Amino acid sequence: MAGLMGAVAPLSPLQTPRARLHHAPGAVARIKVDPQIRAALEGVSAEKIREDIGKLVSFYTRQTLSANESEHTGWGIAAAREWIKSEFDAYSRACGGCLQVKTDVFVQPKSDRVPQPTQIVNVYAVLPGTNPLDAKRVFLVTGHYDSRNSDTFDAKGAAPGANDDASGTAVSLECARVLSRYRFPATLIFLTVAGEEQGLYGSRHFAALLKEQGWQVEGVLNNDIVGGDKSPGQDPRVVRVFSEGITASALESADELKRIRALGEESDSPSRELSRAIAEAGRHYLPLSFQPLLEFRPDRFLRGGDHMAFNDQGFAAVRLTEFRENFNHQHQNVRTENGTELGDLVKFVDFDYVANVARLNAATLAELASAPAPPGKVRLLTKQLENDSTLAWEAPADGRAASFEVLWRDTTAPDWQQVKPVGMQTQATVPVSKDNVVFAVRAVDAQGHGSLPVVPSPER
């Protein structure tokens, strides 16, 4: 995300088919893109994604409970996870051992959707950050590799799970393949989890592990049902990005809820800022024929996914999902009824669409992992009543910030509309009333990569 020249730069109109839905009248304009990130995106292959999804489907079922079917070989979730690990291992060999390939193994006790204790294995690869002060900062991409059919407890029947969620698993694998060729100051984790269909168990265990180990997780991109199902009503130009507005910590704190209500910060959670960063990455690195659509709710209506497990641990996390789901192709036994073909089959997946989703994920991960840490203790000074607005902050400890930017948007706008570069100063006054806009500050490095924006707290 390159720096912007000039005092205050307005947004330029975003000419996408669905810009009116959840974008501001335009976007914070940027004068350059990172050639390394551009090269990484050019390496994303729809053909490789097709091969990966086809391979995952070939295991017949990846139902989490099939881990207990030890008398069978060559199929089931255990075989699938061994193949996923072998792929990560291959990517690591190709980059001279740059990836730390690991498994997170635990036994899930008996529960509503787990009739007997079952081993669950998350498979992941870590690309360590190159900057000692940034390496503890983590950006993570994930998809769940387990699948199911019409029966939540059927561990033996066919459950191809091509879209739900071999597509998301393929995105995580492809991001690992193309981004492992490069190095970033912050750490990247490429994750595939199991147990999603039984109750988000894999992601809950892994998110708790990251919290316990003290990782500074700044962004989680959960890709679930990103196959662009080829059926009427689908929009191949759009991927939805869902984000929570009120965090779990806020729900547990009456004082925090009171503050959010008083300041009108219902749409400025860390997850919302992450979703805006995804939108910005899409504008700069993807063709305008494919863009993220920001959806300001935690997930689809009354539904959930693995990102929510990370939200529960206090991490910024979002879900990416195709524009229109086809429920004949999800959680269905493979069959034909009244001339309608049911089942989550490879034939319904749009591999070019999945490739675009992978590019969006990779661009976002690379931009944020390249950026300096966000500014600290961002405040909006309110001691005096005045129409100008003064913000103050602290430079991040990693020392990589080359400048700072003040952002703002109308209170009714979903995305940032204006930016003011302020150099290396850590206080700035803008001639805009705090009554009418939402402010944020971000750090920018010498190459123009911008951190996640931080919304200020009032200081009297």
C-alpha cells in the first residue's frame, strides 16, 4: 500500500458492478503497488487449485468421524490430512526449508456431534517473519478440510466437499505455495482445520493455542465455501467478506459496550478494519471485475464458521464466502432427485473464481505482513470544544514506520474516504469536525505498505 502525496486526498470512484452495496464512493488512492506482491499473485494457478480440490475430493469422505475408521486405508480424513501435510512439505523443500510444517493434534471428547472421543488434527505451515520485532505478529489464512453429507454422523458415505470446503483448503494451500517464495517482516500461518462440521472444534483448539502461546494475531482470513458454485444467480465478480462489529470482549464488559454506544463505534471493531484492508488490497491488486463485498454482520444470517473461534479469543477474523450459495450442493448425499443433481461435486466449482479468491487472500496477507506494526495509544484530543480535530499517537516499537496517515470517513460510510499523510509527526490536526466523521491512524513503511488502521479513543 504505497503512501499518498499531498495534503488530503479524496477517494476516486470505484467502478465495480456492486460498488454501491458496501463500498464508500471510492477508495484511498495509491500511487504504486508492490512488485513482489504483484509477482506472487501472478503465480496463483487455477489449474493447481483444480488439482488440489480434485485430490481432496478423491478421498471419498473427509468427515471428521472417519478418523476412527482405521481399518480402511487410502480414504477418509486421515488420508486427506497426510496429503495436505505432504503438500506443505513440498512447498517448504522448494523454498529451502522456509516453512515450519506442523500438526496440532488433540482428542475431542464426546459431544453433541461427536458420539465418541475422536482425534482431530489441524495441519499448518508457518512462514516466520524476518524482523525480530515483527515476527510475533501473525496474519493467518485458513480453510477447513473436513466434509460431510446429509447425515452429520455418517463417517462412511460419500462426502466430496468440493466447495465446502475443499475450495477454502485449496486457497490456504495456494497462498502457502506462492507466498513461501518471498519473505515478510511479520509471520504468516497457512492453516487447514478439521472438525468444523462437528462444531468448529479444530479452529477453537488452534485459536486457543495461539492465545496460550502469546501470538499477536492481527488478522485471520477464513475461506469457507469460496468455490463460486456454477449455478444461476451466482456472481463471479464478487466474494463476500463477513465481519463482526461487537467483539466478544465488548459483550462481556458493560463499560466497553457503553463506550461503543456513546462513540458510535459499532462498525469499528478490529475485524471491521481487517475487512476494509481486504477491500483496499482488492482495489489495488485485483482487476475491477472481481472485488470483495463487505458484509457487516458476523456471518451469514444465523450461521457461523471457523473465524468465530478466533473472534472469541479476541483476534480480528473475517469469513470469505461466494456471493450465492447453492444449498443443493452443500451437506447433501450425492444423488439425483426429480432431475436435480445434488451433492458437493467438483463439477460445480469455478476454479478461476477460486484463483481470484486466492489472489485476494494473498494480496491482503502480503500487504499486512509487509507493513509496520500499527501505531499505539491512538487518541482523539477532546479537552476543548472545537470544530477542528486533533489526534495523537505513539510510533510502533518495530521502528519501521516511515510516515503516518490520518484516515476518516463519514459516519454513514462503510469504508475510508479521505487520507492525510502527516510524515513522522505523532500528532496532527485536521479541519474536520469529529462530530461528523470517524477517524483512524495507520503507520506506513518506506515502501508504502500500510498497517491496519487504529480508531482513536477520546482523551480529555
